[in-house]
Amino acid sequence: MNKKSYSINAQSQRNRLLARLLISPITTLQARSELNIVNPSQRIFELKAEGHNIHTHWETIETGKTKHSMVAYVLVAAV
């Protein structure tokens, strides 16, 4: 399996995350695995500081063996 190579600098990570949020919500796990963002919560914090209206929703995911709490981020369009 070929894994896409991404820049690791913070601005590139914010750009990737914002582009994805414009399409659909994203979980912490998805941001890590699909966008190669190790610390999504920090990038979300920075995007919020830039003025983006991003809501955080906690979800509980069942893995078959146990339950895990995970955050999903949603970009809310300005009215």
C-alpha cells in the first residue's frame, strides 16, 4: 500500500485539515491516518484562533472488544 507523503509543517497541516473540513467532518483518528497530522487538536486550536468556527463533538466508537471516546470536528459555516 502506498501512503501519501505530506509536509509536516504546521501551516501545511492546517491547510490540509481545513480543506478536509470544508468537505466533511473529521475525527482525530482520520486526521492522523488520512492526513498525517499527529496532533489534530493543536491544529484545530490554531484554526479556531484564525477565526474558523469549528465545533468539537465527542463520539463513542465500539471496536468489538471495548468502547473508545473520540473527537469529531465540524466546520460550521459563517452565517
